[in-house]
Amino acid sequence: MSSTLMIVRQRLLFPSLLSLLLLIISVISEDASTIPTQNMSHKERAELREEARDMFYHAYHAYMENAYPADELMPLSCKGRYRGVTPSRGDMDDILGNFSMTLVDTLDTLVLLGDFAEFEHAVKLVIRDVQFDSDIIVSVFETNIRMVGGLLSAHILAEYLQKQADVMHWYKGEMLEMARELGYRLLPAFNTTTGIPHARVNLRLGMKDPQLKKSRETCTACAGTILLEFAALSRLTGDPIFEVRAHAAMDALWKLRHRGSDLMGTVLNVHSGDWVRRDSGVGAGIDSYYEYLFKSYVLLGDDKYLARFNRHYNAVMKYVSEGPMLLDVLMHRPHAKSRNFMDSLLAFWPGLQVLSGDLKPAVQTHEMLYQVMQMHTLIPEAWTVDFQIHWGQHHLRPEFIESTYFLYRATGDHHYLQVGKRALKTLQQYAKVSCGYAAVNDVRTGKHEDRMDSFVLSETFKYLFLLFSEPQDLIINVDEFVFTTEAHLLPLSIAQLGNSTFSFRQSDEHNVLDFMRTCPSSNKLFPEKVRKPLRNFITGSCPRTTTGKRLSALDFQASNADHLRAVYDMGITMVSVGDRSQGKAKSQEEGEMGLQFMQEMLELTKMQSINQLAQLQVRKFQEISAVNRLMAVAYALDDQSQDWTALMAGPSHFSPELIGEQFVEGDIVWARPLRACDERLHNAESLKGKIVVAERGDCTFVSKARLAQKAGAAALIVCDNVAGSSGETQPMFAMSGDGTDDVVIPVVFMYTLEFAKLSQAKLRRPQLRVRIMQMVEYKRWQIAKEAHQNETAAAAAAGTTTAMPKKKPEKEL
């Protein structure tokens, strides 16, 4: 028997894995003393299934009647979103190609719902109306998973219905040819030194579009979420080029892993292969790369993808997993956390763990996610390690419902039906509007956003419907298919078609250990026993989790309540003279941190020179700024004062960088209109040489910059439009452009709370002048000034004279 045949036979056993797992868990559950979750009756389950169906059609008909042939429905405006017609949202619009994306993305959901008549009608519309010869730049990743995947799945199901339901005999494979055409339009993106595709491509011009000349960066998930669709396209058309390019991209990514940790970063240079961002986790920027490693093994039967998945999975569970939480680390320093929040895209991870057979951590992480949902009503886009909101948006994403579905299929535990019911009712209450379902701009306020992504129809409602459906309710056996990351269905039988140009030769880079992973014993693994210890994980006394950040003596401030609490937890008590009370460390770990803190304090007391301490503080701040590239918007506290204050700001990728002691100074003036998205600013005549303020929204950052520059502004400050946002609680980011480097004025971004302080200062002093400079330079300036003042005071006390303080060097840009 050939090795290829053995692989195929082994892989074809996959459809029965979930059924077998369900049987095992069902037997185990009979031994459980109690089952606290209330079982859901067949009647209630059927009612929820029909409610999920109604939700789909409420959104589908709203799109078809008010938006088609647009790519998306804007549910608050109740009209379609067209590329180049609807006001631009910047890079977010790269998913749009004016190719009726929502309808194509939704086709296979109609088949699962059993609506053959509407499916046939929709297929005819797609064949008649959709075309790809457009001078539009699109995301390679999004176009592949939504459009290529949607066309392939619809083609496969159309041929299935021809045989099984005796319908659509007129269909002759038109959607497969459309998928092939679109695939060819994406191929120019793969012409890179590494074989890793560019993030974007022009549908008509390929990579010859002038805006793409400086295209360099892509995310790991963007490059690593191609293979399922491209392999299916090659095997269905007999054209091997798609699968060959996708395999090459996956091989190139694998070679870029950190050999010590087996982790991947999130952003890389497609030409050099250098990592741009070395954050490693399972959320945004990397999520579906892991998913496609495992599912490529399942769909294609290639063992090397299982080996690679296992290597990465073991690394994630070793370094990223913190109990039920998943916290990003640095790929080259895996014991150092790179951020203190989690994003909602990681909610897919428990579902992938179920498919790979690791149930216990899947149950734990899903329980954590469910508690986040209960705490905030809807799962926010991101939340901190203490489960406070980091980014408050909720885009009706499917990942949590997807994992809920797979956990129910694997365990049969009705708890997951109850979770799904709560998710369904919450969407009905907080997202449903008269014209579809609207994303929530902030889960704290419930304010809607004029947005309904295509995945709401292709994934969110699909998984809800499947969760409450019995196998006999469906016209196809979903166990015979692999769900892509966009929940499109690709049949396992694709592996039997083969690809004569691709060899499944065993790679020497893997050994037998890469194909083995010891999962926890399933004995007494009924999910309730796993969930029970986590029942109060968020709302009760949340277990302390090491975040990788320790309070150092250099950072300590006696006036900071958080710092006092931190040193108290270490067993250190701040006392006044005569106070004999003592602190006690909360744990051995905290005690060790306390000892280290006190050692640092003793070292600091030995530094008698103010200049030494100043240099240390500057060096510390340089380390922080090197990561965040912080900018400062500084101004004097009053017209006579020599005291200045600075507010935190973020830089931009498209404007000149203020280097060293360079700065820009000028009066600040508000743009009119404030959003600065019109062809001309109403107060353009008064902006020459001024620092202009514009609000985020309605158009891209770089568009605002060009408008301010055209008016003769010296610099631009873009203020956030999200209430309550702050650089103290949210990571600062660098504003991105569109690839054209024509902005010559500095541009910085300020969150709402920081900008409010600037606005208040402007109200008090209408002629307020500000300086924009590097934050580290501002800190160095302040430390030097304080040191000089101390020296002056010491000299005065000794009866000597000293020179006047030096002013800030006037190196204006």
C-alpha cells in the first residue's frame, strides 16, 4: 500500500472523530454525580433553530432589497456600501472590491438552510452581475477567504444538489470558472523574493499599481490563510499553479519561525522575510495561520502540516497560555509578555483545540470567554487581563459561537446550547435594527455602528443555526466537509482528486515526536468538572496572573496608589517614623519581587549624583519610547511660567519623523469642518504656519494631513472620536497611510482624554502655542532642567553664583 493511499485512508477517518468523541464523553458523563446544566428540550431547540433562521433572513433580505449589488449593507443608513462611492474608511475598505461580496459569501448558508430556490436565484445573480475587472486594490487574504472560498463552496454544493435534489441542471460550472479567474488576479501578489504574498493587489493591474510600489508588509494570518481555497481550486480545475504557490508560502512562513521558541510573529516583510512585529499569540494577525495548518492536514492528508501545527501548538500552550487566558509574548523572548490585553479573534482557539483533540483547555478558555460576555453583555473587541474593556466595539463576530458549536458537537453538553441561546438573544436585543443587524460601536453604551460585515451571514448565523440543528435537520452531512476560516464548506473528498505536481514526500525536518502530542486523559473530563473551578474566575477573586511587568524601584512613585498597593503585595510597608506595623508578602513570588525591589532601592540610594539618576531615567524612557515611538504635545502652563507639561501622542507612518531635538512649534487652530474631509477647509486662509487640529473619522488620516498641508499648516494633530479613550489604558499606534509619501508636515494622534486637556488649556489661553516633539526628548529636557535647578539651589546655598538655565535648543523643523 502506498504512503499516499495510507494518508488518504487515515484522513478519511476524520468525519467519525467528532462522533466518536461525542460517544466517549457521553459515556463518561453517565458517571457524573450531577449535571447542573439544564437540558434543553427538543421543542426549545427547534424554536431556537427557527429563530436563527429568521435572523439570517432578516439580515439577508435587508441586504438584497436595500444594498445588492453592493459589497455590504450599511444597516443604519439602509443602503449599500460601494468602494469609491461610500465615504472611505481607509484600510478597512480593502475588503471591498465591488463584487457583491455579501451575496457570494452567503451562498452556501442558503443551502444549509435548505432554501434551494433562493440559492438557485442567487447563483444566477452572481453569474450575471459579478465581475472582477476593476481598477481596485483589495486585500488578498479577505478576497481569498470570502470570494474564492464562497464561489468554490457554492460550486461544490450546486453540483451536489444536481445529483441529490435533481435541481439546477442548467448549471455548468460557471462559479468554478469565476473562482479561477479571481485566483489568477490574486497570483501577482505572490511574486516576492520569499514567495510570501503581498497583503494587497490590484484586481486589474496586479502589483503594477503605483500605490503598491512600496508594499512590503503583511501579517502572518494574511499570508498563511490561502492554502485550503487555493488547493481546492487547483484540484477542481486541474490547474496546479494555485496550490503550488500556496504551499510555497506556507513553507516560507515555517522557515521564519523562531527556532528556539517555535513561535511566529504577527507582521513581516514579504521581500526580506524580516519580522516587523514579533508579538506572538493566537489572536489578530496570526489566528487563522494555525487553523490552516491543522485543516490543511485534514483536507489534504499532508503529514507535514500536522507536524508543524503540533510544534506551534506546544509552543503556544507553553508560553502564551496562562490558565484559561491567552496573552501575547515576544517570539524571541517568550517569557516576556508583549501586551496586557486579549482580542476577540482568539475566541476561535477553543474550537480548533476541539478539532485537534485537546478538550480540557478548550473548555477552560471558552468558559473565560463566556464570563467576559456575561460581564459586558457582548464580547468586546479587546479586554485587559483584569477583564476591563480595552476596545469596546463588537462587530458581531462569529468566533465565540463557532467554538461553542464545536464544543457542543464534541461533548453533547447542553451547557453549550444554553450559551448559544444567550448569545442569540443578546444579538436580538442589542444588534437587531429595522434594516438588518448593526455592529455595536461600544458595548458600554450600546451605540450602533453603520456596519454589517458579510461574515455575519456567512458565519455568525450559520453557526447559530448549526448549533441548534439535529443531523436530520440538515440536507448534507457536515462531517464530510472542512469548514474554512470563513465557514465555507470544502469536501474531504478533494484529497482524492490529487495534485500531480505536488509531492507528499515525508520531510526530513520533522521527526516522529512532531506527530505526537499527549492530550490530557479524558477520564472524568465531563466539561462541568472543568468549568466548575472557573465559575468565579472573573466576577469573584480573580487569580493573580503574572503579566511579565514588575514594578522597579526606578519607576516607583510614593504618590501613586497603584505603586503603593504593588509594594504592599510584595510585603513592603511604607511607614512614618514611629510606626511599627509590618507588611506581609501575599505569596512567595511576591516576596521574591519585594526582595528584588528593596535591593534596587539600596542601589539607588548609593547614586549620590543627580546626573547619574537623570541618565538612568532617560535611558528607561528611551527603552519605552523605542517600543511605542511616543510623541509629546507640550506647552507652558501659563504665559509667564517656565514650567511645561506634555501630553502623550502617537506618530504616523506617512509623515516626517522628528529626530533628536527637532520640534515644531505654533499656535493651534481647529479645522473647519473638524473632520477635515472636504475638498477645502473653510478656514484655510488662517491656517498657514499653524498647528491644525482635526477629528478622526469620515476619511483617512493621510487625507486629513494632505488637506492641512495644502492650507499651509505647520503640523496636524488628529484627535480620537471615541469617548473616553486614553493612552494610559490603550496602546498607542502609528497612523498608516496609503503608500504615497507626499506628506511633509509632522502628524500626530491623540486619544480623547489627552486631547481634552489640550482643549481646556486652549479655552483658558486662546493664543496657546504648543510644541510637537519626541516624548523622550521632552523628558530629557525636563530632567536636565530639574538637575540644573538643583545645582543652582545648591550653589546659592553655598553663597556662589551660577549661570542662567539653558533654554531648550531651538532646532525647529
